Amino acid sequence: MAGSTHTVTNQAPPLVQYDVFGADRALVEAVERHLDPEVLEEGLSELSGLGRTAGSAQVQEWGAQADGNPPRLRTHDRYGHRIDEVDFHPAWHRLLGKGVSAGLTAAWGRPGGHVRRAAAFLVWTQVEAGNGGPLSMTHAAVPALRTDPELAAEWEPRLTSTIYDRALRPPGRKPGALFGTGVTEKQGGSDVRTNTTAARPLAEDGAYELTGHKWFCSAPMSDAFLVLAQAPGGLTCFLVPRVLEDGTRNVFLIQRLKDKLGNRSNASAEVEFAGTWARRVGEEGRGVRTIVGMVAAARLDCVLGSAGLMRQAVAQAVHHCAHREAFGGRLVDKPLMRNVLADLALESEAATTLALRLAAAYDDGGEQERALLRIAVPAAKYWVTKRCAPLAVEAAECLGGNGYVEESGMPRLVRESPLNSIWEGAGNVQALDVLRALRREPAALDAYLREVGRARGADHRLDGAIKGLLTELADLEGVEGRARRLTERLALVLQGSLLVRYAPPQVADAFCAARLGGDGGAAFGTLPYTPALASVVERARPVS
């Protein structure tokens, strides 16, 4: 009889054994929109397979295990030899292997590669965000390496391989390789021109010896790293391999692992170079210009990563509220909760739609699309990543006390949600980059206005927002102090124009009303209430 007090009722079942891709209507529609017909069927099949893998109980357990077992630094072996290795839980390697085999580092050489990879990255982030770090850095390293055709020919096949090989051995003996980065230093952070790491030329052409410290080194067990250091000709980009071709370990001294906010599965390290061998990438003194392609690709991954976190947070919130009853009915049917869920769903869909549009611009590769990316990537990185944290917190609140415990998975999303806003340049860096593009590259603004102009006349609030934006752009006097406001408006207008063109009318209408028309509050759940919000919530429900 006493056992009857432990009967469990009115709890939502776990969101598991579902197709993470197929259940995301906004993502599926974006892929269908942007992939060429000849590769669409193959792409959808690949993504659905990855979606089912991501939604499986086994893989979700791997995500929990990787998060629950942080990496450990071993500076020396049992005999006292310096080894500087980081040990990861087996689940980490399983996740990373699945990500590599799914093509998350293989966008650059196949038709529709960026759209396919972007959708896959958005899906895979929802399992466990930490393993996205080395996947992202490896993908983003390719454009930097392409500034040196000889290096690209040697390394690009390894980086775009779908084989994961975790062993530390000479890269020439590996079927696939991963990249990390070591750019920022203690005294400068984003101001990389203040870097003090020194690069001394060696007798071998293009070879240097590095001496210095890096404050943040991502994925320290990678096969090689892109590093900035001061050569005789100025700040220069270098490739630092972990293991040299003769089998000896390069000097790569890990001082400590960061105890950081965000995921617990990945490792970020402080490292020291002390006579470390490096190969120059690009010309001396042009390090920033060389590495800018990597930065742009990584920034788009920040947008995709945030979009993935937002989608998973919304999916969990809607799923919970569709099964939980309170005050005489399902939570999802309560008008105020429906407003909250619809508002979260709008934010998530806008992020996904924008992220996939930018990935499609990479695939197109034309002059107009490249110009659009110059403004749209930093603007999207600024805005989407900043919306991730408040959305994750609100979604966790939809689960009430259940969302506050680790087993729900929501705290993991909340912890990770600020990361992409800080990584690859925080908010001010992005806003100032937008200003730089506006001032120096007229083609970028022209491409942006052409893009948003495709939706003109379809919604009066969007038309008004475009007009207001043009007024702001006409007066750039003292603009630095309002650069965040301008960047926010650029991102919102672009999101609104895409939703007006592509989303269901109820989604576009609600977004334009609340985000562009001023008919919404500062918190989520303050949309103008209409019966159409029910369909917005249902569209976001993860049912495949």
C-alpha cells in the first residue's frame, strides 16, 4: 500500500527515438529551398539518417556521458616524459566520429555542401554542443589554408575526410585530421595585433620557430592548429602540427585546461610554444587577412550552433507542454503558455531560416552572394547568438522545476547558450565589423538591400522597417555609439524579409508584428494574441 505514493503521473515522456531533422519543419523547408534538385533527394536522405541517429536513445546517452565526464589533462607519463595529452571519455570520441563521418568537415568539395553541412551541424549540435568545436574549426580552416595552394593540396584532403582517427601520429600517416586554433593572448584577446608570440625564421623555406603563450587554444588534441605570431614582417598566420613528420612530438606545452562556462565535454587550453616548429600560411605581415576566411566560416557556425541550441530548447518546451496537464487542461492549450511557446518558436525559426540562407550564399559563391555575406554574417552572428541565452532560459522555465534539474537536459542548453556570442568575436567586435563593411565595401550594402528588397510590398511593417533602416544608414555621423542598434536592425530586417518570403503567413505575420512593428514586449510571451498562434506552436512541435 505504501508503494502507491510513488505512482508517477502527469510527466512528459522523454523526447527520444525521433528524427531530429525531419521533425524540424523550418529546417526541412530551408534545405528543400536551397539545395539543387539533382542533390536534394540524396541530401534529405543523409540528413534524415543523421536526424534519426541524433534522436536515438543511444546517441543521446553518449551526449549525457560526454557532458558528465569532462576531459583530463596529463602533462607527463608515468616515467616523467612530457606528453601534454588530454584524455576524453569514450562517448566524446563516438560523437566526434559520427560528426566527421556525417560530413561536418566536408562542405567545401561537394555540390550543395554548405547547405547540407549547415543543416547537419544544426542537427548534431542538439545532441551535444561540445564536439561541434573541433568540427567547426576543422571546417573553417580550409579557406585560410587555400591562401597557400601547396599547403591546401597537402592538408585539405585530410580535413575534408569522413574518417575520424584519434591517434597522435604524423598527419601524413592519417586518413583524416582535425584542426584547432591558437589566436588570442592574455594581453589582447580580440585585439590580435597586440600578440607577442614571436616567430623566428628557420633555414627551411617557410619554416619558423615559435615562442610564446596562447590564452585560448581550442581542441588541444587536434592534429594541427592555425596560430598568429609576430614574424619579422609583422603579424603572420602559421600552421602548427601536433606531431612532426618524423614522428616526434612538436613542442606544445599545455599549461592548464580552462574551467569555463558552457559545455563540459570539450577542452580549451592555455598553451606555451617554446621552440615550436611552424609552417607559414600566406605572406608575412598579412596574418589577419590570411585568417579572415576561417573567422567568417567559424562565425557562421556560431549562428548555426545557436540556432541548433534554440531549436532543441523549443522542441523540449513544446514537447513538455503538449504532454503536461495543469489547471484542468494541457499546458500547450493555455492561452498564455501558447503565447510564450509561439514567441520562442518564432525566434527559433527566424534563426534557422537566416542561417541556412547564409550557407546557401557560400554554395553559390557568386560576387553578389559574397558581398551579402560580408554584412550578413557578422550581423547574424551578433543577433542570433545574443537571442540564444534568453530563449534557452525561457524554454527551461516552460518545464518549471523539471527544467531546473540536470536530468532534463535544459541546464546543459542554458550553460552553453552564451558561448557563441563570445566566441569568434563578441558583440562589439561584430557590430564594428558591420560598420567597417558599410564604410569600405559599398557592394556589401547593395547586396543586402537587394536581398531584403525582394520582400518589399508583402508586409507593411517590413516595408516600414526597411524605410527606417535606410534613414539610419543615411546618417553615419557618430555611428559607432549606436553600432549595436544598427546591427540589430540589419539582422531583424533580414530575418523578417526571409520569413515573409518563405514562412507560413501566420509565422511571418507574428514575427513582423512583434519584431518590426513594435507590437510586442521585451520578454518572450508578449506577442499580439491571435488564434493563429496555435498553428505556430504546432509547427514547432517535434513530431515526425
